Amino acid sequence: GTVTGKYKITPRPVTLTSASGSKTYDGKPLTNSNVTVSGDGFVDGEGAAYTVTGTQTDAGSSKNTFTYTLKEGTKAENYAITPVEGDLLVNPVTDKVTVSIEGRNATAEYDGKEHQVTDYDIVQNGISNKLYQATDFTIDRRAEAKGTDAGTYGMRLTADRFTNNNNNFTNVEFLVKDGTLTINPATLTI
């Protein structure tokens, strides 16, 4: 006699993995558009198209996100698809970055009134890494020197008053020259 049996076709297991990548911070986004197919894979002539959207610019890590679209003639029910996202890792710059700062200077003649000088400047070409900006650090309080009597008044501008706020750089050194206000004695004409 004839035996009639039922059989079930199980879907082919396919794993789609977006690539991982790493680099040191350079101001540009880290991307990797590669997707690898593993498991049993697609049968000949079938497959998928990928749109990889993962990106990481600043120091830190994130998943290399992607979507896929099955090619024409590739039926979803024939596959058990597992998407796996790779990791994108951007490491901070650990090489030393120097920032050269000079307090401003002013001179006045004694006239019984208070005089002051404020602020500081970054020396021309005074930042050793072009990716590091003046907006990446702050000073604890206003840089100023003031006085009334004849003499020299310093801003007390020191490196420890500056703070690096950019996590893409872990080794920032501030080279600081103090600014001064000099009040000269009044000249008397007799």
C-alpha cells in the first residue's frame, strides 16, 4: 500500500550581522556598511539588500544599526532571520593636547580711580591639535586684575583655573602666562 505522510519544511536559519569598527576620535563619523550573512545563508539567487545607519562620531560606542529588505522572489516565511548589530567604538584622543593662554595686560597712570584689565587670549596657533577648540574648555571665573594705587596687579591666572570639557580629549594641558595691570605713579608737573 501507499503511505501518505505529512512533512514540514523548516525555515533556513540566517543571521545578518552588521560590521563592528573602532578608531580614535578624528572629528569624522565612524561607519561601516558591511553586513555578513551566516547560518545556512540564503539559497542561490535569493537574498536581501541592506541599509546600514549606524554612526558614531564622539568618543563612546553605539550599535551599528541597520535594516534589510528581502530581494524579489525571496520569501520571508522560508527563512528564520536573526539580525545582529555590530559595535562602533570611538576612543578619545589620549595624546597630549596643549593650549597656550596669555592673560591680557594693561597700563594706566594713577588718577585715584580704579582701573582693570580683563580676559585672556589663546596664543596664535596655541592649540596643538586642530580638532580641539576654544569652546572645549572653560575658566572657573572671570579673568581680571584691578587696582587703584600705583603698582602691579596680577590676574592670578593659573592652569588649574581651566577645565577641559571635551570628552574626546583625555590629556589636555593648559600653558598659562598671567595677565597684569600696571598702574604707574602720576607724573607731577611743577
